[in-house]
Amino acid sequence: MPVISTLMKWVTDPDKKEFSEQYARARDFQADYYFDEIVDIADELGDESDSNQINRAKLRIDSRKWKVARMSPRKYGDKQQIDHTSSDESFKPTVIKLVAEPLSDDPS
């Protein structure tokens, strides 16, 4: 097994495109595995679980949720929705009317 620095060089090397694609696919599978583990951890708790077991399971679940959200943000990250409407019409375009006033020849 190569050291991590060598592995990262291979991933970013344009001559090793196939390796880079395989690495990306493996990381996607890893994120899916961690995601599936979340359900398994929750299901492990029995009816007679004490608060320590529940807190430990919550910590394990939260750490996996955090990790998969960063490993595969498009798939598991928090979705953000931006509201493009305005109730006070501040986003409404305004039309400016230009009025040309005649200039008088009288300098006074």
C-alpha cells in the first residue's frame, strides 16, 4: 500500500486518469457505506437501551452524517434554497422617466 502522499499524487496526475476515476468511485461507495451504517446504528439500539448507549449511538450517527455530507455534498449535503421573491417589491425593476427641460438663452 502506497503512502498517502503518493496516492494523492496519483489522484491528481493527468496521466493516471483511470486511477483518479476509480478513486472517486471508491470514495462515493465509501460515502454510501457510511450512510447505510447510520440506519444500522439506529437499529442496533434495543428497547432496553440506557441513556449512555443512546448518546453514543447519536454521536456515531452525527459523525457519519457530517462525514458523508462532506464526502458527497451533492448527494448527502444540506440542501439550501434561496428565495427569489420579495414581499416589499424591492426586487421589482423600476422605470426611470427622463424629462428634458428646454434651456433658456437668457443667462439671468
